[in-house]
Amino acid sequence: MVRQRTVRIESGVTTRVVYVVGTEMIVNVHRSAPPQSKSFGVQCSSAVQFQISPPTQDAFPLPLTGASFLHITMDSASKHANADKLSVTYYGKDKEELGKAILHLTAIEISLDVDADRDGVVEKNNAHKASWKWGPNGHGAILLVNCDSEWVYKKRQDCEIDKITKSSDLADMSQMLLRTSGPAELPEGYKITLHISQSDSGKIGVFQKDKSLSVLNYPLVLGQKRLSHVVKYTGGASETEFFVEGRRFPDEDFPGLVTINLSLLEPSTPGFPETPIFTDTVVFRVAPWIMTPNTLRPLEVFVCSTRDNFQFLKGMKELVSRCGIKMKMCYENMNRGDRWMQDELEFGYIQAPHHSFPVVLDSPRDGDLKDFPYEELLGPDFGYVTRVAWNEKVSSLDSFGNLEVSPPVTVNGKVYPLGRIIIGCAFPTASQGRNMTKVVQDFLWAQKVQSPVALFSDWLYVGHVDEFMTFVPAPDRKGFRLLLASPDAGYKLFRGLQKAGHGKAKMFEGMKEQISVEAILSNKRLQEENNFVQSCIDWNRDVLKKELGLEDEDIIDLPILFKLEKNKRAVAYYPDMVNMIVLGKNVGIPKPYGPKVGGSCALEAEMCSLLKELGLNCTFIDDFAAYHKLLGEVHCGSNVRREPFAYKWWELEL
Amino acid sequence: MVRQRTVRIESGVTTRVVYVVGTEMIVNVHRSAPPQSKSFGVQCSSAVQFQISPPTQDAFPLPLTGASFLHITMDSASKHANADKLSVTYYGKDKEELGKAILHLTAIEISLDVDADRDGVVEKNNAHKASWKWGPNGHGAILLVNCDSEWVYKKRQDCEIDKITKSSDLADMSQMLLRTSGPAELPEGYKITLHISQSDSGKIGVFQKDKSLSVLNYPLVLGQKRLSHVVKYTGGASETEFFVEGRRFPDEDFPGLVTINLSLLEPSTPGFPETPIFTDTVVFRVAPWIMTPNTLRPLEVFVCSTRDNFQFLKGMKELVSRCGIKMKMCYENMNRGDRWMQDELEFGYIQAPHHSFPVVLDSPRDGDLKDFPYEELLGPDFGYVTRVAWNEKVSSLDSFGNLEVSPPVTVNGKVYPLGRIIIGCAFPTASQGRNMTKVVQDFLWAQKVQSPVALFSDWLYVGHVDEFMTFVPAPDRKGFRLLLASPDAGYKLFRGLQKAGHGKAKMFEGMKEQISVEAILSNKRLQEENNFVQSCIDWNRDVLKKELGLEDEDIIDLPILFKLEKNKRAVAYYPDMVNMIVLGKNVGIPKPYGPKVGGSCALEAEMCSLLKELGLNCTFIDDFAAYHKLLGEVHCGSNVRREPFAYKWWELEL
């Protein structure tokens, strides 16, 4: 619908108005007619078009009715202010002239433009720029939270700084153009302003390009406490360039959409606010933070170096170099002995049509590794985001070994091309129990594009989902398998060993924990504990099947036993092989120290056999002393930054 | 998709499980096989069905693979606990028996049922009961906020009381049934519980029918601080009846949906929570509060009786009795001189398939009339809701003369069958100015079904939209007309009078304010003030055209002049005729005291002429001394309770 504006005229008076090309001015001819007017005529200069409603067959003069309206339009901008004219002449019953109302018109063209078609280029006046629609046929511009830091020393996140002084920072922002065309000057008192709502003001920053300076220094013109900004009208055909950044990620109280308005203001009665006679609106969505599943190509592996983990690092280095990627070390001065690289942070990324960069989500866990994400990772094109648990108790379930993401799945016809986030929680019927903090859960839900699934992980002593599950790539079916720890599969393997005459074979051979297969199988209490663990994992198995649309054939049970601690929560009985690192076709598995048959470990052999069918190469990494004994394994002690999805999140149909 | 549950079996062990009809139990045959098992056979009692995956052509025994699963179902409830059986026998390579795993099964039927098809009757196990969909083909049950009071004395809203003791209260609630079928008793340790989330707990109350008592006294079983409730299993085929009430209206932090879960819990390892092996879910939407436009049939008219408003009451009584409806008087002991019946409250209603009743929205204005809505209106089948402005300044814009609703409209193809709410605000570009409080605006937006339109009313001294607009029924076009105050139409009429020789005719004849048409027309300042007022109204006119999909032909300009007070805000120059009461085809208009021509008032004649075309009868009510001089008129001093829409809100496509 064409935007309409009611304009008053007065008989005997010349009214000066500014007209915006593309709109329609409506004049109530009857309302301003002198008494006893019976008919009227309209004259105008060549650039002005008008229609009369109701339509009439009469040529001249036209009959004046209570419903006589003029619809006035112009096709292009005026060369000079007040250069175009329209007059309405009123006639009495003998066609005598009773009065004349005159309009002086100044036409201008205005549009506030963004990349609403998502091709990385700002087009002109996109018809859909004021709304946002998901999907491949969707529309609406996209903002990145400018959460990286162009500075390496004395750094702050760029979105905390109210000016732009580095050209590299511009790449993180979305371009916005104000295009105007018209006479050299606007009639007196008219103004063009950009404005945002109070509620959007903390969520974006808008900077204006200043061509007059020799050094780059663009000021913030809209943002916190800056709700409106007068833009200088420069005359002729001109463009004013703005750069827009996101300043907050979507969250529980922020669905992610922000609106920027441009208004042309007309002077009003002194003491009253100017009237907006034309408003153009653009909408941006702040890009969500996206996690990367094990099936995406690894780029970098992060581990901690500690006094006692030489054996682990050796195994990891060999594995990582075999994959042809880089291993990044966090040294003891930074990690202060905290080796749980998986738990302090989660790697993800943000993406817009014009740019994309990795973003680390810093956990509220805040162990001794807590400074690493900000101090070591944040930098140029490496963003940072965290959530602080102000009023909540942080538990072990806030470590990001308890935050994973599935590969892409389809569930009952609903497609999740970016997979689904997986978190561990207290049991749904438990009145108490540990949980991931609400601030982090709310953040994850609010990103929308990887709709989370809540599992039950509070049955574990440490309480992380990576203690009983992982995903590995597969050449067939859905492109992956879900691996689940399975005490039943463990007992089956041990019973088979016994049956085959290997009952005396020993786990943990040569260590003080050394124990025979027979001894394990004769421990009734251990069997009961594992039955309980299996039922906990089976409960999660059913949830995962339902929420990820999996069949039993998509799941592989790994032979892993658990035992219960005094508080009745479970820990792995031997190195928890499901807690692996997945690097393409190479997987790094905690060396299980299982019973040896013919000189080779029966657990390793079983793992190799299960994963070989998927074309995966197993490397067993000795994490016994430095990780397993501290209740973590290979996955807990490492982290992988991966390539973003090829799929663009805005093409989701939400 | 059928709900699946993974069940463990063990060779040499009998496992007892409860099965819920309609679900599927999955048994991993391989996982529990004794070592060296090569094949297996399955036997079961007649009530049990099973399928084997992967499907096999072999008859007996069946080859055992790593992916051998049983899918077990039963068609109906068991007569006795553990009466049904299934066994898996494992065989070695020479078909020798290696072991047998036995399942004892107890099948039960469970469903939690509501009126998800919205016909007023609770059907059995509606397939869509766990979700809510708008529209004529939608589904999902509906709750009323139980905001009336069954008590007339010492009253409280029913939803504040944690028991039901009056049978009339049951009509305000939605029935919910738990239907079960099974053996006389559940196997030991199994429990059925109803449960709700913490966040829903303040939003609903669930009461359980107790047939054992001779007097009606149903306890609250779910609600604030009562998140779960164990329901006694009674055996055989039985129904347990619950009554559910809403306790909060939709609001900014509450989209209106609540979920009630029913879980069957299986005993687990001692010290651990029971495991839910089956969960049934129902969803309700809390019915929104709905306003009634002027085009709906009036039922009751409310006015205040004060020391000085005899003249007004006389006019109103005549009008109301002509309409054949009741006039309800609020006397001085209650109104304490506050005559602004329009401003303290707004009438609306709530509706569910089973019941509907009126609900008054009490304004945070809280003038001397503040006790009237609660003390006089709240009662059996008359609900009450209010919003308290805890941290906000309440202004004149919070009076409900500033809250109206349009008749049904269609805007660019989008249908609003319940019309759109209209509120008055500060001007969008003004950095300051009065506004309706956020709590009230949030409440109105959250009702969703009458999507609000914000107008600019802060240019008025009092600041209410009913000072410049109203809607009247019409036999043609969209079924109504928008009436707008128009200073231009006023000046046109006065100039016409002057031209016709009535320049000496006097407004306010015989009063101290008496003034001639000539004198009015020669007041340049008044003309300028009215030009400003016209531009303010025209701005609103353009918004209303756009947001209600109106054309100029849907709007009638009424000849009304304004003047500006010292603070530059406008008040009506003579009784503001647009501030009328609309009762079907009869409208009560403030008597304007306009200039007389041939003995009759020219303004009244013009109004009659304009409205006669719509088939409306005008009654002019003298509100000059008791209302107009106090800056209000007929509409401000009255309120109308109307019939609900025939259209059901849940049939909206939102």
C-alpha cells in the first residue's frame, strides 16, 4: 500500500510542503472550500500529477461533494525548493470564483538502505527492508555482534568502544546507506533524523562515516543513550554511509530483531515537536552464536600443558599432526594447573552475508583457566561472549563438557540443518539436583537455530553429557553415528572373555588397581550399579532417538563400565572411551588399560572393530594418570575449533 | 511417531516392567546375550506382540546380529499385574541353549484428557492435546482466568482461593480427566503423578474432585508451590476428574500457554528419583481479555450520580430507556464526586468453549472512583483484572477514555475479526511527554487478539483518544464509520454561516461565554491554534487509515473547534460532539450550544444531517456545566457494557 499523508490547504493561503517521492498526498478539497462553493478546478505544474476521488466525468469545473479528495504524486525530486505548484480554485453556483488554495511543493527522494537480500551488497530501497523473514526465499538484513577486538594489547571488545578508528573494524559491521535526492537545500525547518527505540538502544551501535577527516575516526551516532541523530542533508543526489554493529546476542529478553528508523521532520507550531511526514524503516537480525559438531572439519586443537601430562600431550601431538592441523598449547602460566580445556569454553562462530568469524562462549565455570578465553583467544576476528550467573549457583553441570551439538538431523520431517544443541540437566522428576545455570540455558535457547535438547546427566558424579555420548562421522545412513557408553555391552564383552578362557586376564595390568576379568564379573554390587547406569543411559537414549529422529541402527554401544561413588553418582570404572576427540576420520580415545588377550587389549580391539566399519582410525591416548584419575578423559582435556557450516543459518525455515 | 522406550533384559533374570498401551518397548537382544550366542528365539503370551529388526526370513532360531532388536507392543490393558510374559532364549553355534531372559509385563492404559477440539466436551486422548494451534482448524484446550468472585460479601477473586466449595465455581473452570485402565493394582513402587513446571505454577490452579465428601470441598492439587501431585491409581477402568483455572492473564512475560504433564513413574535404585517411563501432556491457553467496540449491542450503561449532574442524568435516562436497556447508577457514597465513569475502567470479557463472562479492567488511574470496579462490579460471573504501576508515573493518559477499540477490520488482506485496540501516546519523535504506563500497554499487547494501534494524544490537555475520535455503526461499506473531530470542518461551517448572513448568531447564547460567529472567525490566534490541532488529528487520521485499512470515504469529519491552554495543549472550544455515547442506532451527543439559525442550533443540525445518512438518531445531552466545563463530555462520563463478539477468538489465524 502506498504511504499516504493528509495535507491541509486553505482558500486564500499558500501552503508549502515537502513531498517524498513514492508516497501520496491526500487533500480534502471540501474541508477547505469557501462557503457556497459548488465546484472546483485544479491546476498544476508539469512535474505534479493528481487524481480526483470520487472519479468524475465532468471536465471543468468539477462538482464539489463532501467526499472530494485530491491524490497528489510526483515522479522525481525537485531541482529547487518550492519549485512545483498546484492550485485549487473554488467556484460558486454561477461558476464565479470564490477563492483559491495554493500548494508549493518540494519533492525529494529518500531511502535508508541495507543488504536486505543478503547478498553482501546494499541494494536500493528493497521492498522488504522493514521486515525479516527466515528461509531461502526470506529477506531482512543481518548484524554481527562486534564481539572481537581489533586490538591485541590493552584489548576491549570492539562493541564496547564508541568510535571506529581501524578500517579492519568496518568488516565486522553492516553497511547502511542513506540515499537522498533533491534541491540543494531543504525548505527551512525540515530535518532528517535517524532514530531507534529505547529498548533497541543497548543492542546496536551505528557509526557515521566522516569523509572530512584524514584519519579514520567515525563517531557513534546511535546507541545507548543516543536514541536519535540529525543527519545533514547535502542536496543533489547523495549518499551518507553508516556502519552498524550488534552489541548484544539474542537472549531470553531479546529475540534478536532491531529496527532503525529514518524520519523526515516538518517544523510544527513552536514549542511542539516536529511532525514526521515520512518514515523509512530497516530491520536487522543479530546473528546467533552457532556451535560446530564433530562432523565438521577440525581447524585447531587446544590443550593445556601441565607439570604431569607429558604422556597425554605426546599422544595428542602425534594424533593432531597426523591430521595435518595445528595444536595450540595453553601453558601453565595461563592455565594454573587447570587442564580441563573442554570445560572452560565452547567454540562457535557468527555469520553474516558480508563476514564471519569464530566466537568463544566462556563458561561461568570460571576455573583456573578462566582468563584464557578473554586473554588468549579474543582478538582481531576472534569474538568472545560470556554469561555471568549473578544470582545462581554455578555447578559442575556448567562446564562445557556438558554442552555438545549434534550433526544435522531431520526429526519427523522437521529439518535441523545446523544440528541440535545437547545439554545435561537434573532428572525431570527430581525436585532437587544440579543443573546448568539458567543464564546459559536461556542464551542457548535464544540463539534459536540449534534448538537445544535437554538430557539427564546429573546421575554422573561430574555430570557431563560427554561422559556417556559422542558423535562420529559415518559414510552411510545419516552421515554420523551416536556412540553411547553401555555397561551392558561392557559386561557382554567381559563375559565373553571369561567364556573364552580369559577370566584371569587383568585390567590395569601392573598398576595397583590391577583386577581380573573374573573378579570384575563376580562383583554383584558392581553389576547392580551398572544396571542402574545402563537404565540412566537408556533413558537418554530414548530422548536422543526421539529428539534427533534416530533409529537404533544409528547408535553404537561402547563397552564401558561405571561405578558409583559414595553420593551414588557414577564415574567411569576404567578410562571412558566414549570421551574421545574426533578429528575427521581420526579419533583419539582414552587408552582403556583393558584385559590383554594374545598380547593386545580386548577393549581397544573391540573399539577398533566397531569404528573400523565407519572408516575411522583409532588412536589410544594414555590419559590414565593425568586425566582419568582426576575424573576426566581426552575429550575433557581438549577442545577443537572447527570450520563453520556451509549452510547459512538465515536460510532456516523457523 | 510412536513413543519408544528402551527396556533392558538379562539372560538368566526375570525383569518386571509396566507397559503403557500405545507405546513401543525396544529390547536390544544382542546386548544381553550370553557369550558365544549365535541365534535366539522369542516366545510370548497371546496378549503380547513383537517384531524383530532387522527383519529376517529365518524361522527358528533367528540369527543374532549386533543390531538385533525386539519391538514389543500390547493392544489392551492387563487383567492382572505381571500376567503377560515374553522370553528370549539364546542358542550357541550348535543350537544348544545358552540362556534365557524373561520379561513379565503389566499393560495399562493412561490418558490425560481435555477439551482440545474446543466443543465444550472432554474427548478421549485427542492426538493434538499436547500442542495449541490458532484457527478454525486449530486445536488446544482453553482456560479462563477465574477472576470473578462466587462471593458477594467479603469477596476475593476465586483464583486467590485454594479450594472449591461452590458448585457454581466449577463452571468457570476447564474439566480435565485422567482415564486409566488396568489391573486392580499397579506393581509395587509405580506411581502416577501430575506435574507442572516452576514457571507455570503461578499461572494455573488444578483442583481434584473428591467424591468421598458429602459437601463440595475440592482441594488445590497443583499451583503455586505445588509442582507435583501423586494421583491414586484405582484399578479397572476409571476416571479421575480435575478442574483447572487460569490464575494470570497473558502478559509481557507470559505468552498464555501452560502445560500439565502426567507421568507414570517406575521405581529406581533406592536414593534416586523414580524414572518416568511414560509422560502424557496437555496444553491450555489462557483466554485473553477482549474489548467490545461501539458496533456491538449495548447491554448496560453506567453513569455516576453527583450533586450537580441532574441535567446530564435526565438526558441520559431518556436516551437509555429509549434503547430498551438498563442504566446502572454509581452513587456518591461510592464515586465521592468522581464522575469519569469512562476513565476508571474498561469493560471486556473472557471466553472459552464451555463458558464466558464479562471482566472489568481497572485502570491504574485510581481516582475517587477507584473502589467501584472491585467493590461493585466484581461478583459471580463478573471478573476483575487490574495492572499496578509499581515503578511508573501514572498520567492522565492512563484513563481509559484513552483506550478504545475499533470494529472488525481488514488491513491489506489481514483480518482483525475482533477489531484493533486503540491507545493514545506521546508523539513518536518527542523525547518527553505523557504516555500510558508500560504495565497497561504490555497487558494490552499480550492479549494478542486485538493487536493495538498507538495514536498521538499527548497534544490534548486531557490527552484521551476519545476527545477526537469515535466509531459509529453504518449500514454500508465496512459496517462502521470513523468520526473525527475537525477544526477545518468547524471553520467551514462557521464561514458558511457568516456568508449566509448569520455572522451575528451566537454560540453559548445567554451564558457568560456567549460569542458571535464573526468574533470566532476574526480570532486569528484561535485559527492558528486550530490549524495546529487539525494537523495533529490529520497525523492520527493517516495512522488510522493505514492501521485499520480505511479510505477517506470511511471517515466523517465533525465540525469541532479546539483552543490551546497555557501549556499549549488543546481542549474543546465548545462541547466536543465526537465524545458521544453509541447505543445501537441511538447516539447521545454533548449538546454543543452552537449558533442558532431559524431557532435551531446549526451544529446540532449539521451533526443530525451527517449521521442521518447512516440511519443514526441523535440525542443531544446537556453536559455543559457538569462535564464540559470540567474538560470532559458524555463519553467520558459514561461507560457501556456490551454483548461479546459472536466470533470466537481462538478461530483467529495468528
